[in-house]
Amino acid sequence: MLQVFSLTSTLLSIYSALPLIGASPNVRSVPAAPPPAWVCGWNTCRFLPGNPPAVSPSSVYSSWDNVRYLEVFGASYTYTGPNIINPQPPFQTSCNGPNYIDLMTYQWNQSLIETDNFAISGSPVDWTLICGDGPLQTACGQNNDFVRQIDWYVGNFSTNKPAGWTPSNSLYLIAFGINDINYGYKNWSAASPLIFKQYHASFEQLYQLGARNFVFVNVPPIDRSPTAVDDGTTIAADWKADVIDFNGRLELMIEAIGNKHTDATFFLYDMNGVFTSVLDNTAYSDITAGYIDTTHNCTVYADSYLGAPIPSMTYKSPDCPYAVPQYFWFSGYHPTYPLHNLTANELAFGLQHLV
Ligand SMILES: *[C@@H]1O[C@H](CO)[C@@H](O)[C@H](O)[C@H]1NC(C)=O
Ligand SMILES: *[C@@H]1O[C@H](CO)[C@@H](O)[C@H](O)[C@H]1NC(C)=O
Ligand SMILES: *[C@@H]1O[C@H](CO)[C@@H](O)[C@H](O)[C@H]1NC(C)=O
Ligand SMILES: *[C@@H]1O[C@H](CO)[C@@H](O)[C@H](O)[C@H]1NC(C)=O
Ligand SMILES: *[C@@H]1O[C@H](CO)[C@@H](O)[C@H](O)[C@H]1NC(C)=O
């Protein structure tokens, strides 16, 4: 109960920072006329920061506090370390602390959740479609992508499916796109239709195995990351256009699979929106109000992500003007853990409070 209240009061402070919503101190109000981008069908819903999703609770998804199994696929933002099941500290994440998957599992959970995390750093949807086009030639021949995460999951699932798993008490969270763009941006118009053909096919595999509740996460504005901004070429402009393209195609895909699979529930979590809100105004939420620098990353911290660990989550290096959690960016395009905390908070809140 206590957790529900603290969740609500945190969100209330977010609402009061949002001009459109205008919540009074103890009543959470929903805008009378949803903005045009706020599109919910009966089993699909885009959920924007500050807006609970409007999926019908009568479909297979009931609420966050009924989730027992969280099955996760993604890349470095989502990776929680080599232990697939319920990772424990010390967290091997890209944010110098627990990431949004960890925090959904044990901080903002409203039930005892088993998280099975198949995410691997560097994963695009399908490396074979973008090999050799980006600055990171390492996409070629790497074995980390959604296609191979699914193979891994499928291979283990039939034998190791947890005893209590059901279609309605499990939630599948899928987050790709950053590496597709990073590796493939030089050939994006050729690659993106093929990427989405595969994204759709890989989703279908999960559906055929019985998965019915899905959260898709869209791509944040990586064009505003230090890597893109400091690059001094057209990379930021290219990435920006590709993020828009990727996120647009993702919405179309969700609409299509929502129409096809009327016995399943689909959420789109707008990670792009939460990044944009915080980068524009760190006071957007209490959780991110401690950010001082939203444009740079500090070398010592970035190096620590790539190699030597740093002493603590809140460490302040003498060689950096600020402590880790005062930077939005931990490395070139990975955010620090407060942003993950806000993301997890919004996901949990939205998944609980269906309207
Ligand atoms: C949330 O997860 C933690 C860690 O597994 C657990 O101790 C706690 O009981 C869970 N909360 C609820 C409400 O089940
Ligand atoms: C661009 O991508 C398409 C589709 O994957 C591929 O057929 C083509 O060879 C790529 N072009 C270059 C220059 O890599
Ligand atoms: C199942 O998971 C294990 C451990 O992560 C992995 O080594 C193995 O390859 C997986 N099995 C299949 C058939 O994918
Ligand atoms: C930011 O992080 C990247 C690694 O992701 C690193 O290469 C770069 O040097 C860092 N930038 C600064 C200014 O330290
Ligand atoms: C996440 O935010 C909550 C609420 O402000 C706070 O209690 C918790 O310590 C935060 N967790 C992390 C890892 O920062």
C-alpha cells in the first residue's frame, strides 16, 4: 500500500509540472480531449508520459499487480547482466546503477515478479540487415540481436517454461532500434523496411508461443546525445530523421498486429517522450530534478562503463565537474540511472492505472 501511495505522489508531482494536465493536489485528472498523438484502440495503446494508457482491462491484460513474469528483449539500455533471471546487485548496466528493468522488477513492482532478461548490449533487430553500414563495423557477424534472443528464448522456453507462467500473468517487454540506427543509418531507407519485416516476424514467434501482453519501447532522441552532438558531421540530423522513421514504423506495426491479434494487448511506451521532457526540463519529475548537465558526458565515467568499475552509484570524480547522477548522460548515448528510475516509474504507473 505504501508503495502505491509513494508512486502516486511522485506522479502527481510530474503532473503538476505538465502544463497540459493541470492536476489538483489530490485528484489525478486526464485531459478532456487527448492530443492527436494519443491513439488508443481497444487493445493497443500508445502511452505518453503523464497519460495512463486506455486499454480495455477486459482483454487478457488486467493490471501491473497481476504480472508475475516479465520477459525482456533489448539492447544495452535494457541489459541487466549475465544472469537472465532476476539480476541482483552489483548491477551490470549501462547507467551506473539499476536500470529500468531492475527497477520495474523490485522498486516499482506491485507483485513478486520473476524477470527473465534476454537483452544483450549492442543488439539491433537483425544484424544481417545492417552489417557494415554504420561506423561500427562490429555489427557484422555479431550474434546479438532480437532474432537470436528469440531463438535463445524459444530454445529454452519449451523445456524451462516456469511452472506458474500463463498468457495473462506474463508481460513481454521489447526495446530495439538504437543499434539499428547506429549501425544502419548510412543505408537507412533501404534497411528500415526490412528491419520492420523482421521485427514483425520475431514478434509473431513470441505470439505463437502464447505471449499475449506486450510493451514495445520506442527509440529515444539519440540525436541529442553527446555522441551525436559532438560528432561534428551530419550524424545528429541523420539520427533524428531515422528515429522519427523508426518510431513511426513501430506505431504502424503495433496497429497492424493489434488488428490482427485481437486476443492480445499491446502497449507502446514512449521513451522518446520521457527523454525529451527531461532533456528540456529536468524538473519534469522529482526523480530527475538532480540533473545538472544534460548535454555532456564525463570521460572518467564513460571509461568506467567501458572498463574499470567506479566506486559507487553516486561517485564524484575529481576529474569531472559533477557526480554521476548529476549527469543525464553516463556515456556517449547511455543515460544515468535516475532517468531509468523515472522510466520504470512511468511504466509501472501506466501499466497499473488503466482507464
Ligand atoms: C517487489 O519485489 C521485491 C523484490 O523481489 C519483493 O521483496 C517485494 O515483496 C515485491 N513487492 C510486492 C508488492 O510484491
Ligand atoms: C543497404 O541495405 C540493403 C538491405 O539490407 C542491402 O541490400 C544493401 O546492400 C545495403 N547497401 C549498402 C551500400 O550496404
Ligand atoms: C538456453 O540458455 C542457455 C543458458 O543461457 C544457453 O546456453 C543455451 O544455448 C540456450 N538453449 C537454446 C536451445 O537456445
Ligand atoms: C562520452 O562517452 C563516450 C563513450 O560512450 C566516450 O567515447 C567519450 O569520450 C565521452 N565524452 C567525453 C567528453 O568524455
Ligand atoms: C528511484 O526513485 C525513488 C523515488 O524517488 C527513490 O526512492 C529510489 O531510491 C530511486 N532509486 C534509484 C536507484 O535511484
